[in-house]
Amino acid sequence: MTTPTQSEIDARLSQLGKLKSAIGQAIVGQNEVVEQLLIGLLACGHCLIEGVPGLGKTLLVRTLGQALHLEFRRVQFTPDLMPSDILGTEVLEEDHGTGHRSFRFQPGPVFTNLFLADELNRTPPKTQAALLEAMQEHTVSYAGVTHKLNEPFFVLATQNPLEQAGTYPLPEAQLDRFLLNIRVGYPTAEEERAILVATTGSGIGAVPQVMVGEDIVALQKWVRDVHVGDAILTWITDMVRATRPSAEAPKAVQDYVRWGAGPRAGQALVLAAKARALLNGRLAATREDVVALAAPVLRHRILLSFAAEAERKTADNVVAALIAALPAPRAD
């Protein structure tokens, strides 16, 4: 692939700036969350968004869908949702001329560009698992036939991390399919006041569409060409391997981790760092990119021990300890 010129990069990045501005028309604050969402989009990854109710998780995803000229569909996940409600099903059709009957596949809502799985942990594991092939292979297999999904294909799932009644925690295999686990926190006092003003008046306008699918695909291809130095690659490798309990692991891992991250975590961290670099107008990833994305990439791939729960330690605490224990490479 030909390396893009600086003018081409500037033109594409100006579109990303307009995309951020469009999202900002509906979302107050949450700059870090919006940045991580765009990083997931550029890195061809899927995002799991966590936060207590009322923080605008669904609104954020819906706004992204409105700002992008992409097909967008939302499914509210409930305990009675079936896999066919997501993937599609076969319908029996009859040719009135010949009387011949045949089955035809009727695609489900997953056949879209931007798929919002709202409250993913409220549906049983059978339905949760229906998304695995779609997320990993961008295909759906039904009745022995493989159907390709639309490109680009991006899954955004939301869940409430506090509520336990009536929920089904995602298994580790499915959590690993998400590039980033994005945490949505409470707004500041000024942001919360601005939210009240923006959402209780009559001046709510439509979010403009600022990018099309071809723009997204072009940026996703450029992400792969962003440079990552050997020292940073080695650092990322060491960081991921250090999440696995062993005699050589940092003390925080030995004390609080039952199971560490797999190789997919390293791939995710490299791609996310590349996407963040491009988002900021650079063609090379830096240490700051890795540090900024270490927690979103690793927090859902680390299984904590009972000791961690007893001492109220989180995966973010473990990631912070890893960064402190492993010396970062010096800048080139």
C-alpha cells in the first residue's frame, strides 16, 4: 500500500475533527471516551462500553451512527432474545406460478455497519455466543451457508457493571473479542449542568453526517501502516506476558491475578496504539499511546483473584502496577 502524503493525512484527520465536533453536539464532555470509541473504529475493533445507567452510553453510540454515513441498527438485549433475532432465519417461500416451495435466508439486524448491542449482559450465553463469529470473522453461518457481513462492521456493546440481578456475565472468550473495554464515568459539575441545559430545552438539533464508509475504510488501512518501533513492541510483549501469574511476574500480578491476558491482547494494544497515533496526526506510535490504552485493552482480559476482590483491587490497579514495574523504552 502506498504511504499517504501529509496533505492526505491532514484531509482525513480534518474529517475526524468534524466527526468529534458532530458527536459533541449531542454528547457533553466524555472526551476520553469519545477518543477511545474512535480508536476502536479506526483499528477495526469492537468496543464494550461500561457505565452506570444514565451516563449516555446508548446516546453516544447512536450519535456516532448518525454522524457516520453508515447503516446503523440497535438491538435491546433481553432474557428472551434468541440467536435468530440477531443473525436472521430462514423463511419458507412458495412460487405461486409453479407451486414450488423453498427456504430463503432472511438476514437479521447484525447485517449492518454499526451494530449496537444494548445491555449485552442481559441475554443468556446462547444468544451472546451468536455474536462470536460475526465479531471475529465478519460472517454469519446458517444452515451450512456462510453469509458475509457488510464492511466496515463495528460492534458496540453496552453493559451495566454494577447490576447483578437478571444478568449473564460475558465469558472470557467473548470478552477477548472486544478490542477495548471503555469505562464511562460521572460528568464533572460543569458538564452535568450543561447536560441539564442541553437535554431539557427545545434546541436539540440533528447530528450532521460528516463521514462515509469509504473514509472509514481508508483510515483503517492507514492504521496498519503506522510505525511501531522494536523497543515499543518488546515493551508491549513484556507487559502482556507479565499479566500471567508466575514466579517472575510483578508482585501485583502474583497477589491479585488468577489468569492473565493472551496473545490477542498484544495485538489489540499494538493496533490501538497505532490508531491513537493516527488520530493525533502521527505516523509512529509512542510510549504515551501505549500507556493511554493499556487499561482499556487489558482490563477485561485479566481475571482477578478472590484476594483482589477482598482488598477491592481492580484490573486497572494491576495495569498501573505493571506500567510502574516495567521500564518504558526511551524515546527514539
